[in-house]
Amino acid sequence: MYPDHTLQIVFSPTNTTRKVLQAILRGMGQESWSELDLTYPRPLRDTARNQGDTEELVLIGMPVYAGRIPALARERILSCVKGTG
């Protein structure tokens, strides 16, 4: 059983990673979800979200090149995502 709310955090310059995450969510039976898109630059206040103590499933997706994630993706995710568990 999955929580009622799911968050998709994605860095997907070509939209392929986004499509894969959405297929995973649909396969899990999720009909709707929120998205935090880290692909394009925007002020931190626009991408940061309230990450309280609520139970929420979070799927994070980004491309991997030669076994590494893009440096820009790493920088953006570390600057605006904080976990509690």
C-alpha cells in the first residue's frame, strides 16, 4: 500500500526520465502526483516546498551518464530537498 500523496522529483533535460517516472507511478496505481522539476533554473523560493513530517512517497529521477549523475542535477537536488526519514 502506498501513501495517498506522491511527489515526483525530476531532472530530465530530454523528458525521457520524466516519462519513466510517470510510467512507474502509473504502474503503482497512482492517478495523480505532484512534481518538483529541477531541470531548468528558477529561484529557490519557486522550487522549495514544505517538507514537513507528513508521510509521502517521493520518487527521484535523473539521467545517469557513465555511472554518474549530472553535476547540475546533484547541485539542485541538494539545494532544495531535505528528508526526514
